[in-house]
Amino acid sequence: MPLGPEAAVTWHIRLPDEAATLDFGRFLADELKVGDLVTLSGGLGAGKTTLARVVVQSLAGDEALEVPSPTFTLLQTYETARGPVAHADFYRIGGPGELMELGFEEIAERSITLVEWPERAAGALASSRLDIALDLDPRSGPDARVALLTPTGDFGARVARAMSLRRLLERAGWADAQRAFMMGDASTRAYERLTKPTGETAVLMISPPRPDGPPIRRGKPYSAIAKLAESIHAFVAVDRGLRALGLSAPRIYGEELEAGLLLLEDLGHEGVVDENGPIPERYAEAVALLARLHATTLPNVLPVAEDREHVVPPYDLEAMLIEVDLLLDWYAPHIARAEIPTSVRMEFTSLWTATIQEGLAGPATWTLRDYHSPNLLWLPRRDGLARVGLIDFQDAVLGPPAYDVVSLLQDARVDVSAELELRLLGHYAKCRKSHDPDFDVGAFAGAYAIMGAQRATKILGIFARLDRRDRKPHYLRHMPRIDAYLTRNLRHPALRALKVWYDHHMPKLGGGAP
């Protein structure tokens, strides 16, 4: 029976043999983190200790680790790479009061905790937990069991996602793969690498639907104004669109769209930079890819599933203005220590409005928006433009061609020399002219400077926000590079008026740099 407040949803899992029980334990271990409480209910011989043992062994990364039943010791702790693990058995507990003598509450706060016979001290257990009730299923086999999962509190959404993931892996044929955390990024997305016993690998993308933030303008949250993807549907649509063009976006092996889960082709880890910075030949190929994309007539509606489509949103004035405002909202008060009066803010907005409108005057194309070294992989076994692997494009919009060229050649995390930038710009112009003899190099140069200044201004604000709001100070080390790019862009005649504003009100930024 589930403990505590009744949960809205329960899940039945059939475990036809001991191997299935062990597989379920390993899967459960992958979903746990420090502070979690899992209670294991069921009669004698139901498999509580067996399940707890495989969870502990999986967390420790040691299948040979001895994990005895704590029936007599009551509580056994283990140190693992994933954090402390506590395995408790309350069968001999006389009541909740005895837990205080064990220091159980303090241990549970800093451990992944597994408790057998939890009903003996139910009133003393945290309300947020996962109860797993095990029962024998002799009609299905001598070692068959049924597990009833009942989450309470914060566990509800996590268990729902975990069950979706289990379905995805089983359906795609990856249920036997080992999972290893790869990375998270500045958003809520996370990635894991899956490895089958055969050595084949895939990437699990975990991208839950983006919750709306507070309304900030005309009743809309920042994400809606800035045209940020609110679900994984955008990634799926753009991925399929890029692959239809013969470009190397990852193949999708399986999906659970509502849960925000995708099983993707692993494009490897060889990039377009090395310890010395950009690899010019690879950057040149990435530039050529953009030139081809920008010379192609592209749709603004892309299929997601049989009955669903994704409309690629416009990268419009409203979106670009809310992004440059991040400089005033986050960089100015927290990094530059500058106070921005209302009249000065209004001047900033007026100048940027006119400048952005000039930058948006030309034709629009797919703007992948994060087209820079962390999101470009090198695939040497493929041919031509297919050697450039593309990831992280879910926020793609319809915008100016210059924006993605800026993203690449004014890389926020890698120094791109002015000489290399100029050479690659020439390469882009040559490639564009080969596709379109009427390509206007001068107009593109102006748009490039405008988009470069807009992007640098936005990134300074984003990195300051990541530091102050999200406690990610490591992004601050990139600010001098962004400042240098801003200096470079503000020298263009199209940005003369804005340069005066930066010189006067933000002297620590690019406008006042030598």
C-alpha cells in the first residue's frame, strides 16, 4: 500500500524474472539523486533487499559490492561517486522515536535513502518520496514479481518522466544500454550518452517543456517575446528540416515528445576547434554550409509528427529589443555598477530600434541562433558539407543571414582573430555569390556589424544573469572576449549613434575601449 498522501498516479511494472528485477533496479539508480527517499514495501521474500542491493551496486558502479540486508544493523551507509547512500530496514523498529537515535533524518537529508518495511515508521518519513510495493507473481513464473510505483510530492513529475524514458528505451531497443551524464547547458536541458554492450552509442536529450516565467511585457513572459522554444517539438521539426537538406543533424531513433525526451544519433565529440583555437579549414566548411543554407528557399512550417506542425517564429524587432535590454537589466547594475536613468534607457531603446530595423531590412532565412563551436561537430568520414555536424538548434527562428555568421566568427567561448574573421567573411561572400550572383556584399557587411553588436550586447547581459541569478560565475571569464567583439562591431558606420551612447554611458564596454 502507498504511504502518506495519496498520489494522483501509480504505475504497475511487471518483472517476469530476476533479470528484469535487476534491470529495473539499475534503471531506478540512474534516476536518483542525493536527498531522494525510496521506500520498499512488500511481504517476506517479495524482493525488497534484492532490489535495494542492485540499486546500491549501480550507484557505486560495483556489481560485486557486498550489500547485506540491514535487518540487524538497521542502517547501513555507502559512499559512492553519486553521493552517500543509506540502506535501512525498519522491521525491528518499535516506532518513529527510534529513528532519532539512529540520526536517520540527518542522514536522509544528505543521502540517497532506501528504506525497507517503511510502514513501521511511516509518520516520521518525508512526504516527498517514491514508494515501490513489490509482490510475487507466481502465475507468471517462480521469480516473477509485480512492482507498484506510487510517487508523492516532488516525485510525481520525475517518475512520470522516468516511465516515459523506460518506454522510449524499450521501444527503441536501448533498454540494455548504460547511461552516463554528458553535460547540461545554460538552459534546463541535459544530455546523457548511452552505450550498448556492443559498444554502439546514442545520445539521450532530456528537455522538459519550458515553464512560462512571469509576464514582463504586454502580459507575455521573456521566453515568448524572445521566441525561445517552449518544448522539444521545435528541435524535432528543425532536425528533420536540416536532414531533408542533406545536412548532418542527428537522426532521431526514438521520441517521447510530451515528456521532452529524444534518443539521438551520437555525432561524436570531434569539434571545429583544438587547443589552439579555431581550426580554419573546419570553420571554412561551417561558413560554406551557412552560405548554402542562406541561398536556399526554406519553408517556415515544418512537420513534427503526423498530426503536428511547427511554425518557425520570426526573429523580429520585439525579440531583439528584449535581448539587448539584458545589458541594462543585468550587466549594468551587477557588473558595470552603472545606474541607467529612465531617459537614458529610452534613448538606448530608440537607438536600437532604428538600428535593428536596418539590420532586418533584407530577406530572412533559418537562423539556428547558436551556430558556434560548442554546437558544431566534425565528421571526417562524411563528404562535403555533411562533415559539419549540427546540434542545439531548437531556438531556430526566421532571421537575418548575418546572425549565424556572427555567431560562428565572433564565438563567445573561443578567440577568433580579426584576421581570420575577415578571411572567413570573404569566403562566405564568395560562396554566396556562387549561389546568387546578385548577393550584396556591402549590405551584408552592415547587417553583420549590427547583428554582431546586438548579439554581443545580449550575451553580456546573459552571462551576467547566469552569474547573478543562476550562480554560474564561470561564464564571466568570457566577457573580455565579448567586449572585444562589441568594440569591433561598433566601429561600423551603421552603428555610429549607438557607439556614442556606449562611449558615454557604458565606458567599460566596447564603446569606450581603445
